[in-house]
Amino acid sequence: MTRHDPRERYAAGDYPNQHPGGAGLPAYVQDDAPLQNTDVVLWYTFGAHHIVRPEDWPVMPVMTIGFMLKPTGFFDRSPALDVPPPTPHCCAPGG
């Protein structure tokens, strides 16, 4: 994760085939900029591995890739604790 900088657009740098190495993320994190109270960029790297099946010949079907961000410890307690109790339905037994 790095601080947002509109000049830092690509994880491998602007011209990854034309530099000796060290551009991109290695250069972006050198300043060790604080990330609190600022816009940040989460650099997500994924890889796809496809195990070939007979059904893939002659045309491979669509392969999807995705990810999900799930916060941990975002709340001090469950936000559902202050939900009012359900009111009895007019037709429910005992209601």
C-alpha cells in the first residue's frame, strides 16, 4: 500500500522493459510516506493458472478472476447490537 500519487500509475513503473530494475513499487515505497489521513493505493497482484480440460478445446470458455476486501476489527463491537428488537407481526401467534 502506498500513498496516492497520480504519477505512480503502474506497479512495474512506466517503462518496465526499458529500465535496469528498481522502478515502480520499489521506488514508490522508498520515501516511507505515512499513510494515515490520506488517500492510498492498494497494489493487488494476482495470477491465473488454468488447468486444461477436454471441454476447453477448440475454444476455451470464459475464466473469471476476482478478489474481495474484508475489513477486520473495523468496529469496536457488533454494529447489530443497537438494532431495535423485531415487532410482532399482526398475524403471528401470540401477536
